[in-house]
Amino acid sequence: MSRKLSKIIIRTQGVCRDYNRNGVITKALRGIDLEVVRREFVSIMGPSGSGKSTLFNAIGALDTPTSGTVFIDEVDVAQLNADELAYIRCKKIGYIFQSYNLVTVQTCLENVTTPMIFAGLIDDQARKRGMQLLDMVGLKDRWDHRPLEMSGGQQQRTAIARALANDPSILLCDEPTANLDLKTGQEINDLLVRLNKESGATVICSTHDHRMLDVSDRVVWIRDGQVERISRREDLNIELAAVEVGHTP
Amino acid sequence: MTTKLDLRDQNNLPLLKQVAIAVDGIQYRLFRSLLTLGVVVLAVAFLSNVLVEHQIADACKTGVGALASEQRELGQVAVFFDTEMPPRELARNLAELPPGSWLPQSLTAWMGVDKERLPLFMDDCASLLQYDAWFDELPPGHQRILTEGLDRETLFAQLQDPDERREFVRTARMIPLRLPDGLVDFLPRRSYFLESLRRASDHFNKNREAFASHIEADGLAEWLAATDVETAADLFDAHQVSVPSERLEALMVRAGDRQRERDLLRVLREPRLATAWRDEFGEVFDQRRALVALAEHDERALWMEERELAQAADIDAGIAVDAARRILQTRRILDMDELLIANYGTRTGLDANMFWLLVVSFMVCIAGITNAMLISVIERFREIATMKCLGALNGFIARLSLIEAAAMGLVGGFLGVLLGGVIAVTRMAYAYGHWVWRFFPWSDLGWGALIAIASGLALATLSALYPAFAAARMVPVDAMRVE
């Protein structure tokens, strides 16, 4: 790449998002300023209704903010047309959803190779890389299963493999463990951490899962559409202890 | 952005791959797909049914019509040579000839009409009769208002005058009465034409009488049956009648056949035969049944010959069988010709009513398929939004919907053509029997099938345009919404 990579991969400036439902205006985001550094593992924490998902959508170029700007790799997302947005979604960002969002009519492998085909890879290459990715998430022998024939953890692992298809620099995870039991949730967490370390992808996770805090470089606490505070990992153990104490009668 | 070029490859995604994805979708939503398919099948079946029926009807009408006019040719020709023709009679006989008949051409010398002017002359004959008939069939009240007490000829003669003609048109409009097309154009030359028709008739009758005095027979047919080709050709030449030689030969063959057919019918009318027939075979005797029996059983004809029942007409068994078969065949052809004209009119092709019915049925189908495809898009909004998150271009999403619809249009079109075609052919074969197979319009049907399948394809694709557009414009954020 000829351009010098900037250190900051995602930057938001005063991002606001209003929802207008039947004339009632709800302010989901009230001016978010955030910077995420390359290779960082960031968790976005907050109670439900705090605007986590809205922020996630804004960062992921899935939604347009009412005001404010989102820069991905120093590119203003609002300036991009539909095809350029498609390019960003295809190559720069891997999405992982709470409800997996696999295409049910396709096999596990087909799900993983779809983004590669969108990116212009030919079939054989796509299959080869798809199998490598499935091997990496430990699903090599389930490649020809349909999503509905697999467990939640397996589906989420397929989704992670799919998110990695085009070697994105950002992995956006929207409550990836919310639909999973404790053990599988832990496995997914471990997988994400491993990916962050191995492939060097920036991981941004919106989550309720306190186990995530352990592994995050930074945690962004959101409340009422605003950044409440940002804590670094160094400070976290103490805080976490406080949380644990707070919960214990 | 130079980088976005990579994504353009989506447009080059192998068509087979796209079709495979679309077909997967069809299988997954089988019930709704079957419903859409059903709509296409019914629409195309209706179209192809109407098309096939008309094509078969047209083919039969043309085929049987040609056979029938061949059968009628001798009679039509003979009329011109056998009877005195006053002007209107001449016009009527000329107008009633089938289009493209060789007869008027060969009679131009007799009528004293230029060969170049003949088409116009023939047209005017038809016009004269048509407008006179129109006038005569008007309700008496309307007639009275138009003529103000005059008779038809006086009125039409008066209408030579442009002022009178304007007045006439105005009166007609006030009644109100629709004048037939071309009447106003014809009126100014009507008197002139009547005059030339009278002259032609005079000429014709004089020449015809001279010709008739040379044939020593009851009529042209009888004379042709008895004479040979050279004599006949010589006589025609001598009287400036140019009969094409192949027509002359056909006419003479037919005249001979007719002679024997008439002889057979005369024999069948003999009471002696009827009695003997009843005694021998124990059947009620009538002409039709006897003809069928003779045509089917050679032994009946042999029996007739042995018992010398057909002696008077000098008919042997072979001739009797042939003649009986020919009579029955001629009757069948003429009956079928009448039936087809009664059922389908003289014109070929689709009529306006049918056309509109087809258009309306297609519009209903478009609404139905659009609806079904919209539901399909809504069912898949999550899948579509996910694909957009993975980097699918809007065009790719739209194409997927269009391919799905086109695939169903193609399959539905094919099934529809089969269904509609089979129903139409069965119905026509049931109604018109072996004529359908004899004049089966293979190549027309092939084209018709292609047209019908193409319409099915177009119908489905057209209907899917809006849903495909809606799918392409879907926002990917919808995929996030937890169900």
C-alpha cells in the first residue's frame, strides 16, 4: 500500500442519531467522539437502550448519522456513494451479528465464500481460502452443513470465518455472545482475542458480557447516547473488582 | 476511488453462479414460488391456447377454403358461360368469385374492359352491391328521411351533385346514421360505373351467345365432359377467352367427374333400385346412406352391376364407388368450409376482443406476480441486508430477484405453452376432426410457442422490476434488527 497507514483507524466526531417514530423524536446518540487505534481491542459497554447498536451501525457504515462525521481510515463515510460503501463493507470491515445472520439456503462454506466472491475472487481460490478459515475456527469437517443443522456456537464461528473472508482491518461485533451459553460464549471470546492477536485486525465489540472486559484494551461505557467514560485495561481489574463487590450482597 | 473497480467483478459473477443462488432461493420458498409459477403458467396457457386455436382455425380455413373453391370452380365458371347476365347479375357474379380467380382476367375481351382497369372495375362491382344492399336494409323510416320519397336509383343519381351529397351526409348525421366507409367516395362515380357496367354486360351477353351457339350441349360442364382438351382450347381461343391450360385440364377432369356423379345420383333416384336394395340388405334406403354404403363396400357396387340396376346410366361398379366417394368428400369439404366460416368468419388472425382479453389477463398477472415477488423480497429482507453487509452491490441484489423471476417466467412459459397448446389442439381436433391434422400449422405453432414463452419471460421479468428495485434499495441496517 502506497499510502502511509494512519494510526487511527476509526474516528467519530460529534455523531448524533435521531429516530423519528410517528413524530416522536428519540435521540439515540447525542454527540459521540471516539477514536480507535489500529490493532486495538475495544469493547463498547452499556445497558440496553443506551445506543450501543446505533453507534455500532454508524461505525460500520450501515447507517447515516443525523449529524457528525464518521471517518474510517480517514475517509468520511458520508461522502461515499452506494458502490463505495459496498466496497468498504466488503473489504475493510467484517461484521459479526448477535443473531449470526447466515444465509440459510447456503452451506457453511458457501456462507464463508460469498464475500470473497463479491470481492472478485474466483471460485477455486475462494473455496481454498474458505476451508482455511473454517479450519481456523475449528469447523473444517462441517463445511457442507447448512446453518440450521449447526449449534449456535458453530453458527457464530461460521459467521466469524465469514467476517474474516476478505482479511478486513476492522472486525465489528454486535453482542456476539448474547445468544450463546456461558461456555460457548467464552470460546467465541477466546477466538476473537486470538484473531486480534494473530491477524492484527482491530476488534470493536458491543457487549453486555463482562468477561470481555478482561481481554479488551479499552472499554467505552455508553449511557443515554453519550460516552460516560473510557477505561484502559490497566485500570480495569480494580473497577471490575468494584463491580463484583457491588453485585455481591 | 480506484479501488472500487474490484467490486465491479460482481457484475461478472458467472451467470451460472447467480442462477444457482436464485434457484436455491426458489427451492427454499417453494410454496410461494409455485404460486408465482402457477400465475405465469395460467397466463401463458391462456395466451397459447388462444394463439394455437386461431392458428389451427386459420390453417384449416385456408386449407379447406382452397379445397372448397376448387370444388366450386366449375360451377362458378359454368355460370358465366351458361346464362344470360343483366348488368347487376354480372356484377354480383364477378363480386362473388373468390379473390385471385383467373376468370375475370380471361373474360376481359368479352366484357370490353381494359385489363389494367379490371381491378377497379371489380372493386366497383363489389361497392355497388355493398352500398345498394346497405341502403335496402335500412329501416324504412331512415330510408324515407334520406330519400324524401325518391327511389334508390333516383336518389343516388341526384347525389352526383356535390351539394346534394353534402346535404345527404348532413341528414345522415342528424338521424344519426353511420354511412359505410367509402360510400361518399363511390357516389360521384356511381352513375358512370353503372353505364360502363351496362356496356360490359351487353358486350358480354353478345359474345356469350355466340360462344354458346358453338357448343352442342346443355351447358359448359356437359360440353367439357364430352369433348377433348384441344377442341376446347381451340374454341376458347376462337372466342378470345384465355383459359390457363392447367385450369382448363382441371375443369375438364372435374366436368367428367361431375357427369358420373350426376349419373350415379340419377341411378340412386330410381325406384327399382330402392326396392331391390331394401329386399336385398333389409335397410331403409335413402340417398345419403346408399352413398356411404357404396363408398365403403365394393360388394354393393358389384351387386348393383350384376343386377344391372345401373344400366340406364352405364355405370360399372368401379365408377360407382369412385363417384360415391367423391360426392361424399365434396360434401364434407363444403360443409366444413361453411362451418369454419360460420365459427371464425372469413378474416384470419386475432380479433380485437380476444386481443383485449389477452392484454387484460396479462395485466392481472403482472399485478399477481409483482405481489408475490414483493412478498419474496420482504421474506428475505434479512438475507438481502446481510448480503449488502458483506459487500453486495445494489445491482447484484436486483439481478438476483430478476433472475429468479426470469427463471420462473421461462419454466412457467414452457409449461403454459404445453398446457394451453394441448388443450387447444384437443379441442380443435374434437370439433373439426381430421382436417386439423391435415392442415396442421407446424411452423406457425412453433413461432406461436416461441412468442408465448417469450411473453411469459417478459411478463415475469417485467413484474419483478419493482420488487427488484425495492430489494436493491434496502438499507443494510435492517439486518441488525433482532427478530
